[in-house]
Amino acid sequence: MKFSKGYALPMLLVIALGAIGFSYAWWTETLVIDPTVKTGELKVAFVNGEASNKDWNRPNWRTYGAAPYVTRTWDWSPDKLTIYITLSNMYPRTGSQRFAFGIRNAGTIPAKLKDITVTITGDVTTVHYIRTQGEIEYCRSDLTRVWKKSFGNWPHVDGDPYEKDIPLENLEATLDYLLVGTVLDVGQFLGFGGDETEESGCLGFAMHATAPEGTENQTITIAITFQFEQWNAP
């Protein structure tokens, strides 16, 4: 079959344009940029089962001393940044009431302890005769202990007058001095207590031997709040 030159020229043009179009389609690519930005999370909360073999694995009262009539309870705030410790019917010359609990950096960025607030509710005279003592340990995420600090006089025996312990009114200043500025990296712990296999200080409360009769039948609540902020390495 023969084509005239007038017919062949448009056909060649169509073929040429098709080739150009094919090449253009072949080299076209769409680049998609994901606009999502993920920020860090500042989250520090009380330990609730994340520290096996520690007596502060969960908030709990440790049995110590001869005080079977003392009522001891605890609770924490919904955000788990404040813990409430309540003691009723305390009396002189008994063992200290020991409470164990821990704090963990459960976020994705380092956290620095900025402030500790202790709010005490109850009869002022009774509070004056309550003494406190404790041991605190700092642990890595694998629960290896880095350091341990204590305040008051450990160990105690039944009948100890608790002369060397800290007045409950001074608990906030004591904790501020020992702990404010502590940096918790991701997964690290502060535990009030220690290993389950050792004599552990926890956070103890006892009534001084000289407490008068006016301190009977009283209930004291201690609220401890830990405030953290993000920490940036210098």
C-alpha cells in the first residue's frame, strides 16, 4: 500500500508527539512529604508493678514494730503525682509505720525534679509530736542502684524515743534538700525503700515518746506532691 506525502507527514507528527508524551509520562514521579511531627512526652508517675524485687514495687505498708492498733491507709491523685498517707490512732513507744513507694520516668524525655510539696492535715499538736525518717534510692531503668540517701535515724527498735528523727513539719524541707534537682532519665526510678531482701527504710512515721494525752484519737493525713519539668543536657 502506498501513501501520499501529504498523508505521511501528519502521521509522522502524531507518532513524534506520542513518543514525547510517552517519555514525559515515564519520567514523572510524585513526591509526598509526611507533615507529622512527633514531640516528646514528659510523664512521671508512681510505680505500680514496674519494679520487681523492690519493696516499693507498688505503694504498700511495710510491717514493722508493735503497733497493731494503728490504722494506716494510702491513696493517690488521678494524675498519680500526689500520694496521700493517712495515719490514725498512733501512740508513743511503738515501731515506726513504714510506707514504701516509688516514682518512675514513664515518658520519652528526661525529667528533673523541680519541687516537692508536703501538705499535712490534722491536729496541730499531734503533728508536732510525730517524727519521720526514711531511705530513698535512685535506680537505673534496669533497677541497678546508683545511690541511696537517708534521713532520720535507722534502724529503729521498739520503744525508741525517736529523738534523732525529723519532725514531720520538716519533711518538705528535708525532701527538697535531698531530692530537688534530681534528673530521671527515661525509665529511671526514685524508690522510698530498697530491695525486698534487705532492711529497708521506706518512709517511716512514729509518735515521740513524750506525746501528751491531748494527742490521742487523732487522724493525720500527709499529702506529698512531686513536680517535674523537662531537662535539657547542658
